[in-house]
Amino acid sequence: MNPGVYQLNFRGLTLREAWRFSGEPFKFLLALVLKAAAFKGSRQWLPAHECEAPCTEDQLSPEASAHLLPAVAEARALGYDEGCFHQMVRILDPNTRQGFGYAALHRDRRRFLFIGLVVCGAPGRVKPVLAFSGALVTTQAATLDFLNHRNHLDNAGVTRKIGVRGKTLGAIDAAMQQTLAAGSETFRPFARLEEVQQHLRAVEVQAFDTRIARGLFRYVGREEAGG
């Protein structure tokens, strides 16, 4: 991957993605029209982890403190003792006002949890949105992503998506525990949070490489605010 600004090109959207994101016939047809017209969507910096910078709890915005910290407290109560905060430092979407996140490793050294917060909307109509996800890594280096939503892009099998019913952190954690208890696969322990983060960053690059190769993202350049 060539780091820089990429623009979403609907021409590269798969039919499965178009249906997954729309979820109803009219929106699906609209997505097909945008795909046929090669509609250009939002821009973002890739790889995405380069948009993040470490921060401390004291550096959280008031909105982030109000919405993110209760979720962090819940994660810690579930046993995710080793964690770190970060904030978005490259925001190219004009609808996004700010973004923060919290990544944590469970004390069993295998379960990884991510809590993201995006504050979007125009001034006076700000809307904070929380998102939860989890990950396990097999001893064969296969990565399982645990998601409680359908809004994800295909990645040519770089990761396996595990759908989770329920919108809570507890539901994500319970799904990971069930997978561990099933015993059909063995999962890699990580000594430190940084180790699993390094693994997931490498996986992220592989996933975006597959999307760039099929034309879903088009390289624009390195000017973050470029036209």
C-alpha cells in the first residue's frame, strides 16, 4: 500500500457489499446506479491506523469523556485490564468533527476489544456514535473479527467476520468466549497490547490492498486537504 489519500469509487463495490450496506430494495438499486456511474465517495487516509495518535484520558474532549469513558469502565470490569486511548489526527470527512478510541487486551491475553467514538454532524447537531468490535487470532495467524453490524467491506478472506447479536460490549465479549470454548481452533496469546495491535495493523494493510486492487479505493495523493 502506498500511504496517502484514497477516494472511494462505487465502481469497485461488490453486489454483496451493495446489498449489505443498503438492506432494502430501493437503497440497493440506488447503490447499483452509483456503481454503474462510478460515483466517487468520501476520501480517507490509508492505512487508517496512521490517522491515529496516542492520547491520555485527560486529553479526551468533553463529548468523548461523556460517551467513551463509561464504555471503557465496562470493558475493564470485563477483564480488559491493559488498554490505551487514541484520537483521530487526520480527519478528511467534513461530517466528522472528532474521533477517539480505546483498545484493550483481556487478562487472558487472547481477547482483544476495540471501542471507537466518532462525533459527527454540523455545529448544533452533533451526534456521538459508539462502535464496538473484538478480535481473536488463531495460532495459524488467521484473524477473526467480531462485529455487531453489517457495515463492513469484503477483504478477500484476509479476516473472518463473525456476526454478533446484541449491541453491547458484553455481547462482543460473550461471542469471543463462546468461540474460545468451542475448542475447534487454538488461539494465540499476546504478551503485550502492542503486539496484537501490530498484528492487526498488518492485517488492515492486507485488507485494504485487496480493496485497492479491485478498484474500490483510488489513490489521490498525499495532500490531506487536496481537491
